[in-house]
Amino acid sequence: MIIGFDAKRIVRNGTGLGSYGRTLVNDLLRRHDPDMQYLLYAPDEGRDDLRNQIIEGATFRYPAAPFFSRLLPLNRGSQRGSPLWRTYGIVKDLRRDGVQIYHGLSGELPVGLRKSGVKGVVTIHDLIFLRHPEYYHWIDTKLYEWKFRQTLKEADRIIAISERTQQDIMELGHISDERIRLVYQSYAPRFSTTAITAQQQEVRQRYRLPERFILNVGTIEQRKNLRLAVDALSLLPSDIHLVAVGRQTDYAKSLPQSNRLHLLSGVPDDDLAVIYRLAEAFVYPSRYEGFGIPIIEAIAAGLPVVACTGSCLEEAGGPSCLYVDPDDTEGMAAAILSVLDGADGRTERIRLSQQYIERFRGTDVAGQVLEIYRELG
């Protein structure tokens, strides 16, 4: 069986949708199933460091260079793919390659896929643009909604990464659950690997990290609500800092200036795993998420978690994490205080949370996705 993947985010996005795609594809490749062949379709070669995280066994394909193995030299002069290729042009490439199932890893499927005879699987991570359009430009909202409606027409199976997202798809897409499969997102194993002391010291010095800090990971934008954690700093001991790792938007510039707030961007995955290990606790004050994979990464790294109510974060972190209202500064500060080093119940809270996230291990996710492919094949 030949499976095609939408690999745009795999080669371009360091976190989020990119991490989801790379982890899933690598987990599938590690199963060494001789009946499966995997082709990764991207509009261009993207970033070398991200593309090379895909282990051997898959072939990348681009509109300007139909066959490209990642082990061969790149033709840097090749023409870049059109932005419309993923929506319209790719179907003829899928048919040419004999692809039987095409998996849209980031919520999109191309127009005409069903008519071509290629089966469509799509992973939908969230419908925030419909739940909270105030966080988007109105033109983007209209475009995302059109793609969502079109994708529902093309999809034979829809993968929802959380119960919250599944309910949103049914309610906002006006479809039954017959085509939907709930498959929780996995996390990369590097986050549960203990960093050696020398590596921790080197990373701490390179990023000038404080001795004690709580950590936040994710795009620094309005919806992620980092302001709540920043405001809570004034109610915490003066030696506690906040380190936020992620792409910075204009929202980051609006945050109160403080020598206890450290904003980092462009952090490689290996360094990020070490930073998790250096932190004392993890805070995730987002107002709405499709799932919240950084919470699971933090738990895997041995951190207690404080997050917010209102979406699906309880589903990701489980009952042993703490959750507060996204507008409750005092509640956020009190929750953080109750999970810092030396707090009563901290060790047990971490142990129970790590037990809870066992359900999100990657090999099981790959197995569930394979069953969906076989169901369609």
C-alpha cells in the first residue's frame, strides 16, 4: 500500500504541526511494515534540519523535483512549488505515483481527491478559527473555514486529536461521528530522556537561564494568554522567573517588561528537551487549544503542570495537574506556589501525571493510524 503525506509542516514547522507529522511518520517507519510505502509531499524542501529528522524509509517529493530522496543532493536551483499546488495540483501527482491513501496531517485535503479515487485521511488538530475567530484576521478565518468545509467533502476518515476537537468537528462541521476516529497526539521520546549534568549546565549558560524558573512553551500570541503567568510573577517569590519558549508575535511586545521574564525563540528540539529538565514547573495558561502537547512533554520531563480551564487541557494533562480560570491571576499564582520544589504532594502529583500520559506513547498512535489505513485499503 502506498501512503502519501502532506509534508509541508514537516519540513517547515519546528514545533506544533511539524512535530506531530515528524513523530507520526517516524513511528510508522520504525514498524518496518513491508506492505507499506510512504511518500512525503511538500511544496519545497523546507529546512534541512527538520527534513533530516525523518528516518530512512520515506521519500520526499516536490512539484519541481518529482523524485527526491533525502539521501541525494538537493538541486538548489529548482523552481519552488506554487502555493496552490497543495490544494489543486497535487492530485495528479498522487495518481501518477499510485498513491492509494493520502493523509493531510494539518487539517487540509486537496480539491478533487475523492473524485480521483485516492482515499483521504485528514488529521484535524483544532477548530479555533471557528470557536474564537477574534484571534484571526477575518480574511484568514474565511479561508480556513472554506478549507475545512472542502476537506470534509474529500475525507473518507477524519482523525481528531482530542475529544474536544471531535465534538467541535461534529458540531461545527454538521457531521456524524461515523467518519471520525479519535487518535490522541503522541510526544517525542526525547522529552522523557534525562539530560546529563554537563549538558544541562551548557544549555543554562548558553541561554542565560535563571537558577529557578517556571517554563512555558508555545507561540507567544494572544490566545496563549501568557500575560496571566506574567502577572502572577509579582505574587511569587522574587527568585522565581518565567521562561517562555516559542515564536514571538506582536502580542509578546505588549507584555509587561520585567527582568524576571525571559522570551526565547528559535530553540532547537534537543535544547528544548534540556530546558524542560532545568525548569521547576510548567505553566500553560492558554484560553483554547485543540489538545496541548507541551503539557504532555512537560510531564514526560518530570514537571508538575499548571494550566487553564475552558478547552481540552484537562484531557491532555489528567486529574493530577492543576487548572485555573484563564483570568484568575491570584489563582494562577497560588497553583504555581503549590507545585514548586518542596511543596507538599509535588512528587506524587508528578508520578500520577506521568502514569496518566502513558496513553499517549507514539507507537500506539502509529498502530491506530495504521488500522485506519488498512480499514480504507
